[in-house]
Amino acid sequence: MKAPVRVAVTGAAGQIGYALLFRIASGEMLGKDTPVILQLLDLPQAQNAVKGVMMELQDCAFPLLAGMVATDDPEVAFKDADIAILVGARPRGPGMERADLLSANAQIFTVQGAALNKVASRNVKVLVVGNPANTNAYIAMKSAPDLPAKNFTAMLRLDHNRALSQIAEKTGKAVGSIEKLCVWGNHSPTMYADYRFATIDGQSVKDMINDQDWNANTFLPTVGKRGAAIIEARGLSSAASAANAAIDHIRDWVLGTNGRWVTMGIPSDGAYGIPKETLFGFPVTCENGEYTMVKDLPIDEFSQERINITLKELEDEKAGVAHLL
Ligand code: NAD
Ligand code: LMR
């Protein structure tokens, strides 16, 4: 058995929290040889609900659950945290865009970034799920000047998984056979899911589909507006699939991808013309607990237009929170 890993989760009483915590405690995120200590943050009025979730976690008798803490104080929740999954934020309702959450949620991430800066492990891996996820991750990163910027990531994995499933359905092939897919940009309808490099059993997905109209007018809108479609259908935003994507993101970051591409929202190093530090969805591979961006991919005119649109949206969001930083 390894030493226990401290995993902080914010918004622990929320619907994503409920779909996430049991899977972390059962070893699905960090492996069946790694005990975890859950450090749960939520608002004061949600503490009772967190206690209820903790009772249920206890009743599962997970052999890997080595401890639990519930608190409304970020400095307690993030103390020595090795992993911090920042879910806690207001979700959007029907008719709202994720950008509408900017002012409601931005302040949460200045406070939590500062707390991470003060008390978390210097190697803490941070995943921001709360929307607008890229800009919230940017705010947290900027509020934590003593931590490496590369430790701050945003969740694009749900878009990546949604795109995989759409391609599997279109081609009639298994989801697990699709390689080298990526999603560029913002976790918003402007994201650009790009299957130009994707392969199935060594064959080009672009050639297999060979339908640019489907790409532009069916695939991209379906993936981009999937969150809204779920809100419309469920009356609540996606939760189990979001929790699943968070597990995928952290598992791959910690345990590696074996050369496979995945999408992570990471601070740009200037590659692909994306300004430095912009929290942008890029193709990455992971090894030894570090991610590496896939570089030097050719960007054609259609792709460049899409990347410009999603970048412009992120720059506007960034300008909208500049006064907080
Ligand atoms: P929810 O309302 O069910 O739960 C949110 C929880 O966060 C609540 O328990 C609330 O009390 C708590 N909270 C609010 N402010 C907090 C703070 N300052 N500190 C700690 N906890 C706080 O919402 P949910 O469905 O779990 O969604 C959470 C967030 O995740 C939303 O912003 C949603 O839009 C976002 N989301 C992102 C993705 C993605 O792919 N990036 C996918 C789905 C949902
Ligand atoms: C999603 O993509 O399902 C989430 O970001 C929730 C939302 O507001 O769309």
C-alpha cells in the first residue's frame, strides 16, 4: 500500500460531489493501491448535507478511505492537499450561458487560489470543474503566485468524452478504439473538437467520416451544446458524466496515458499562437505525473477560425475578471 493521498473536493454537498466522492474513495481515480483522505469543502449552510454524505461514505466501508474532514474553511480543506478538485460553484439553469456565471463564481476562485497558495502541497494538482471552468482556473492560478502555474488545469475532458462518443456512433466503432482526438479552447459552445488527427485501428477518422458538413453542422454543435441539452432534459446540469470526466482527468494526469492523447485545459506556453498563461484546451499526453502538450500539429484554415473564436471568448472572459486579480 502507498501512503494516503490528500484529495480536497469543493462543493462536496452538490450533485457532482455526490457522483464523485464514492468513486474516489473506491480507488477508481488513483488506483486500488492508493488510500485517500477526503478533505471536503462546502458553504456553512451545506455542512449538514456534507455530514450526510460522509455518513454514507463511512457506510460503504471502503478499504482505501483513510480519513475524512468536512469544513467551510478553504485553508482547512486545502491543507497539504495533493489533489484539489474545485467543483463548488453555482451551476447554470435553463436559458443561461456558462459565461453568465462569471461574476457569480469568479470571486470564489480568488479566495480558493489564495488558500491553495498558502496551505496546499507545493505539488498540488488542481482541477477546476466549476464554470466557467477555464477562467476560474485562470483566476485560481493568478491568485496562487507561489505555486507553479502548470499545477492549475481546467476540465475539458467532458467535451473530449462527448466528442469520442459522437464519433463512435457515427463510425460504428468502439469508443475505446479512437485515438488522437483533441478539443481546443474553452469549455463552452465555442470549443473546437478536432478529429483531423484521430485514428481508429490506424485508419484516419477524417477519411472514414469524409463529411465536412456533418463536422461543421452536426458534430461540433452537438458536442458544444451538449451541456445545455442535458439541462433542458434533466432540469439540472450534467453531474455523473462531469464527475466521470473529473476522474478521467486526474487519473490520467497522475497515472499516465501510455502515449494516448487526452484533452486538458492547461496554461498555454505560447504554442499554437495562444497567449502565454491562457487556460486553453490542448491535446496532451501524461507520464510520471506530468502532462506534455502535443506540439507542432498543422492547423488548417477552418481549424484556425474555430481556435480564434474560442480564444476571443476566453480573452473577453479574462478581461471581465481583470479587476479581481
Ligand atoms: P450543485 O449546485 O449541485 O453543487 C454545488 C455545490 O457547491 C453546492 O453544495 C454549493 O453549496 C457548493 N458551493 C457553492 N459555493 C461554494 C464555495 N464558495 N465553496 C465551496 N462550495 C461551494 O452544482 P453541481 O451540479 O455539482 O455543479 C457544480 C459546478 O460544476 C457548476 O459550476 C457547474 O456549472 C459545473 N460543471 C462543470 C462541468 C465541466 O465540464 N467543466 C460539467 C458539469 C458541471
Ligand atoms: C456541461 O458541459 O454539462 C457543464 O458545463 C454544465 C453546463 O452548464 O453546461
